[in-house]
Amino acid sequence: MKIGIIGTGNMGRILAEALIDGNAVSPSSMMITNRTLLKAIEIQKIYPGVSVGKNAAEVAEYADAIFVCVKPHHVLGVLDTINPVITRDKCLISITSPISVEQIESIVDCSVMRIIPSITNRALAGVSLFSFGTRCKTEWREALFTLLKRFLFLWRSRRILQEWRPILSAAVRLSSVILCRVLLMQLSRKRKLTRKLPPSFQVRC
């Protein structure tokens, strides 16, 4: 699987380094880029096999799985830029909480996922919240779980009520596993699921 990372700021860099250090991907199968290319080149110096793309479109065309790791107000602009090279067999993964998978699906015609990471992922630990778009193929869901569970503690959240997503996203960003568990328990009670959580809330480790 070819991995593309657009945006190598704090979280983009954490993701790139964790993917490689967690042996999830080899450096030679990753292409990265950043608005300021020097940030991407810094990562390439540490992992010489990593390729640096000239721009977002080059990375999106190269990769099978495209991680968009830019600030929320830049996401839509990036999507417009890469849309011409996006094909249905690709998967686009956003790490930006304010932009929903539904918004992204309205722009690109491919599988869409969202991962809310935490800073502890760099230590190959911590919790992350996973969401899927309605068109996200089963093969991509399983492939990304297999890839990322090597260094992430994942919660699947396909059916989390919209009003709960910001709260859980904040808890994840704060790396509070206990808080996430409490919130999910409260949510299950609200939905009268007192015996066990539904499959969409199962923990994958």
C-alpha cells in the first residue's frame, strides 16, 4: 500500500514517524508534502527512503491511502486541489475534527475516513477515534485498521451521535482513555444499551 501524507506539521509528522517506527509501512512506500517543503525534507533526512512530493496533487496521485493533515481552514482547499487525481479505488483519511466525513464525501468520489489522533501516538501508544464515510469500502476499513492498530488504540465510531463527536474528539486529543470510556458508557445508557455497546463502539486493539 502506498501512503501519502499532505501536511507535515505537528500531527502530520507524528503520523509519518509513527507509521514508519511502528513498522506499519516502509519509508519507500511513503510520499509526503507540506506547504513549506522544508518541513517535509526534515522528515526525509531522518527516513531517507521517504519521497517528498512537490505539491498535494502529486502526493494524492501517487498514494493509495491519502492522509490529509492540514489545519481545518485549509482542508477544503486541499480537497479541491487534489480532486482531479482522486479515483474511486483510493481512500482519503482526514485527521481534522471540525470537517465531517459527510462534508468530504460531498467533494471527493472515493472511500473516506476520519481519524482523530493524539500526541501520544508518536510513542506508539494512545487512543484515536475512527469514523467512516457511508461509501467507505469494507476492504479499506479493514486495511486501515490492520495498518494503524500496530501503534494506535482505536475506537470505531460510525454511529456516534453528531453532538457527541466534538466531546469524544476532544477527549481523544487529550489522550484520556478513561474519559473516552466514561463518555461511551454514558452514550450507551442514553441509547438504552445497558448490557453491551453496539459493534460501532467496539474497541479494536
